[in-house]
Amino acid sequence: VQLQASGGGSVQAGGSLRLSCAVSGRIFGIYDMGWYRQAPGKQRELIATLPWGGSTNYADSVKGRFTISSDNAKKMVFLQMNSLKPEDTGVYYCNVFIIVPASNYWGQGTLVTVSS
């Protein structure tokens, strides 16, 4: 399984970006999808998840501004980011977690820079 993230870039505060993640390879079993962010000098944090058959979840810092979605037919997962803030700056990683057997897959990351 390979993940390819894209859509990052530089934007002014208040702007929007849409990240995309293409998933290639065959996935067997139940899996969750998500987006993580690693800000400069900080640990990677979970910001949005799309569990198998469940409801989306968001970190408090992005709730109401970011939306995670997927196109299962095209094996894509997206992150729509609105009302961006400078503190949203970081490298964004898409993630697929296969529950059984437990397997974790990461994209290469895409950089988002929000200027004030």
C-alpha cells in the first residue's frame, strides 16, 4: 500500500486549501483513514479521521474549519481546509490504518504554509 499526498502550498490567513491523498495497492480488511500534521518543532498530531463505517472526528484546533472526506471508488482521501490560520502551518500526512492485521501506512507529507 502506498499513499501519495498533494495539494499543499502557501496561502494567506483566512484562505483555503484542499489536500488530496491517492492510495495505491490493495487493502484487505477494515481500515481507517486520517490526516496528521507536524508543525515545526512539534510532534505529529492527529487532526482528522474517517473511521470505517463511522463518523468523522477532528482535533479541537481544526473543528469547524477542516473537513475530511473520501472517494472510495477512486481510492482517494481529501482534507478541505478553510479559514486557515498561521498555526495551521506544518507538514500534512495522510494515513491508512488497517485494523486487522494492524498495519500503518503513511504518505510522504505535503507542506502547508499559512502567512499572517
